[in-house]
Amino acid sequence: MSFDRKNIMKEAKSKVFVITEQYEFIGFLHLINMDRRESDVLNDDKPFIHLTDVEVRVKKTNKTRTVPFVAINKRNVVCVIPFESEKRPTTGIET
């Protein structure tokens, strides 16, 4: 099997703070292209945003928990705050 560099898309992940009515999330939002921004993900047609390595805090009880993955319905999102210094490249994804 040959390896074709032209068919690799660069991916980056950006650490973000996501606020909903009931929860707060801190995790990594995956940006499929290095030049893609967090706002591009929020404005695309997909109904959910996906975070990995997530700390979840329940606002009502102040309890926190760490989970490997969470999908958040965009309709529930009140605010997304990126941690600018945390954006970094990850491995390429074959297309």
C-alpha cells in the first residue's frame, strides 16, 4: 500500500470552554483543516459539536467529571471561548 501525501488533510485541535444552560465543558474541538477556525465549526450545518478529553461540570451541583468524548447539540450552546494558546496540530487524516 502506497502513501500519498496529497490525500492527507492536516488536522488541529483547539482547547475550548463551552457553556450551556446546565453544563460547562472544557475540551478539545477538532478542526479538520489547519486554517479552519472554531467559528467555522459552530456555523456549519452539523447539529452537534464534538469535544474530546472533556471536563464536564454540572452547574447546579458543581460536580465535575472527565470523559473521553462528548457531543453537544449546538442549540444548547450559550457561549464558546477558545483558549488561543492551546491550538496545536495533530496527526493527519487520510481522505
